[in-house]
Amino acid sequence: MLIKIILTLIFFAVTVTVGIYSRRQASSVDGFVLGGRKVGGWLTAFAYGTSYFSAVVFVGYAGQFGWKYGLSSTWIGVGNAVIGSLLAWIVLARRTRLMTRHINSCTMPDFFGTRYNSHKLRVVASIIVFVFLIPYTAGVYKGISTLFEMGFGIPYQYCALVMATLTALYVILGGYRATAVNDFIQGVIMLAGIVVVIFSVLKLKGGLSEALSAMAQLPSDNDPGLNGRFASILGPDPWNLLGVVILTSLGTWGLPQMVGKFYSIADDAAIRRGTIVSTVFALIVAGGCYFLGGFGRLFGTPSFFSDGRIDYDAIVPSMISTLPDALIAIVVLLVLSASMSTLASLVLTSASTMTLDLIYSDRKIVGGEVESGAIDDAVAKRIEQRKVVILRVLIVFFVVISLMLALNPPTFIAQLMGISWGALAGAFLAPFLLGLYWKGVTKASVWACFAWGVGLTLTNMVLGNPVNPIICGAIAMTGGFVVVAFVSMLTPKMDRSFTDSIFSCYR
């Protein structure tokens, strides 16, 4: 217990110190939200990876999908590395950086408002971001607090409160720069921790070969007479597994907290470095998490709720609880690192969206050029300082709202994430990606995709989730491309001179 407490206190001290050190670079909106758009490839890659993977993956997804699909759940991690990281950087990074700088956009809702010349789109997109980032944040709180409760014996509620306070503190102090530096430190801990944890857990079952042999002897849930499905390449349910791969891999392309990392990267050389680093990071961390979760059935039957449902969120903590205390301390730091980096990204994204796209959405779009009005330097400086203050206040507000949900979570971690990712990526992915490449995307098609992604997710929720939220999210994302393409062909195109001016950044 002493080792765990000392390591955790050191971790807390480092994160707060980084926040204090980064205060000078967080005095302006551009510095607070985007780090001055001068963040290098390594920091951006680690910021992307640590925002991608949190306790939601390590505790919620690895436990639930490892139990359902066995070792084939490792394909989710591979998909996260190839589709969610490598292809995302190749397809999105450079074009996002160029266009968002050209139109002076700091947030994804601001991109929609400026790219499609619609203030209403900006406002509605910001509301969608704020509302649907809350369940994702609650899922992260639940994941880290569940593991802390196991490792330290501290009640879940107190763990969530401490995480919320600490995350809000260093984000308020240092903004994006503090988040990026802490993400790098936390990413190194994650890389080392996942390797140590996998080796230690498998050692409890006699090593890798013995563990694989034991998995091959397990009977199928649907056919008790059939053994080996949980150790097979595609597992017992390949189609649902594919849906999870799509949601968790392609979904990142439409999430504001992920795409926002490309707004701040410095140059093309940083993008090339970041592409490689981010992919390797995802392969080790995500692949390792799902590979570890695939052995969950070797550690006995998990606990059940009163209604007979399996408590999937308890599977990984029960696996880890069998390790020595020193290793549990490493696990706690691993998940703490993953979770706090994701929380920081979520609260910063939500607060910046509310501040810049709702409260201060006073920008004018004239002929493709963004104007903020003719004001003197003194007034501009006061407005800038006021925006930063409001950003910090809204960070606290968002943390409190998501914490209240986390203290009484309505469902499993994986389902919370499915609801959030399904609505956000279902609404944003297609119009954002196509908007970077295709001048023919119409304003009406963006509205239609917003309605499609949010409407499908909410309808599924109201009906009691007849379709698994994860599968529903995958349908929302892929279907958005059909919606945007179809509606764009039937509705009036945007002014040609306007779109030409927007796309002039690629010449």
C-alpha cells in the first residue's frame, strides 16, 4: 500500500507541476486551446494515442469484448492501430491542419460553421459535442474509479471526485500545452505498464503457451460441446466483432477531441513523425489491452448484477487483483495515465466548444474570409482574456456535470462509450471528412447527417437499446457517408467562389 501511495502521489505532483509550468503559454485562446499551433510530432502523437485509449478500453472494452470474443478481440486493437491511427493520420492530418489554419478554426463546430458558411451549423454542432461528450467522460470516470477501488480500497465515489479535481486543475492551469506534455509522460507509463501487466498476468497461468492451451479447452457459450472458439482467429461472433472494430477505429475520425490534435500540429515533418509514433503506440497499447482481456475467462466467472447480467466492468480488475501489490501499483498508474489524459482532452474540447462556438460565436464569414470586426488592440486583449476565463469556468462546469453522471452510471462503460461515439461520429464523420476533400458537399447534407447520427442514437436509447449501442454506433458512422452523398446530389450546391476560396489552401 505504501508503494502504491508513493507512486500515485509522485504522479499527481508531476501532472500539477506541468500545469503550472505551462501557464504562460495558456494566456491566449489560441495558446490555451491549441498550444499556439506549434506542437511537435511526438507530443501530438502521444496526445492522440492517450486521448484514444483510457480506462474505457483497459477496463470496460477489454473486459467485455475479451469475455465475448476471446483472443479474437485482439483484432480490435489491430484495427485501432491501422484504421484509427495510421489511416486517420494519412487521410486527415495534413488536410485538417491546412484548412483549419486557413479558415482560422479552433474547434470542430467552428469548422462546420465556417466551411459550410452557416452560424446555425456551428451552434448545433457545439451543442451535440457538449451533450454527447458527457457520457463518454462518465465512462472514463467509472473505469478508473473501479480500478482504484480495487487497488486502494477507496470507495468509488471518492476516487471519481479526486480524478475530476486533479484533471480540472492541470487543464485549467496550462491548457492544451499542459495536456500534451502530460500526455507524453502518461503515454510512456502506458507503454511500459501494459507490457509488464501482460507478462505478469500470463505468468499466473503458466505462461503464454499454457494460457493459450487453456483457452482452447473452453466450451462455446452457444454450443457447450464445441471447444476452442475463444482461442480461434475470428472468435465465436465475427460479425459483431467487426462492428466493434468499425466503431472503435473509424469512430476516431469524427470525434472532436481526436481530430483537434491535427489542428495544433506544427508542420508536415511533424505529421510524418506523428503518423509512425501514433501507430506503434496504438498497436502496443490497444493490442495489448484487448489481448490481455481475451484471457479473462481463465480467471473464473465474473460477478453478476441482481437481474442476472454479467458485470463486465469487473472482469479486468478481478484479473489484476491476483497480482502482487507492486504490480497492482503499476496497473493503477497505467490506467490512471490513460484516463487522465483522455479526461483532459474531453473537458478541454467541451469547454472550448461552448466558449468559442456558443458564447463568443460572433465571427463573420464574407466571401470565404473570416473576419472578427475592427477593434483596437486593447479591446481585443480584454476579449481574449475574458474568453480564457470563461474557458476555465466551463471546464469546471463540464467536470461537475460528467462527475454527477459518473456517480450514478446508467449502464456499462462500453455502452456509455458506444452512445457517445455513435452520436458524435455518426453526425460529424462524413461531413467533416468529405468536407476536406469534396467541394460538392452541401449545407443541407450536413444538416441531414447531424439528424441521422443523433437521431439514430437517441431513438435506439429511447426504445431501450434494441440494437446494441456499439453496433448502432457503427451503423450511424458508415451510414453517414450515404446520407451526405445522397443529399448532396439532390440539394443546391454552395457558391462556387466561396468553396474555391476555402479549398485554396491546398494549392
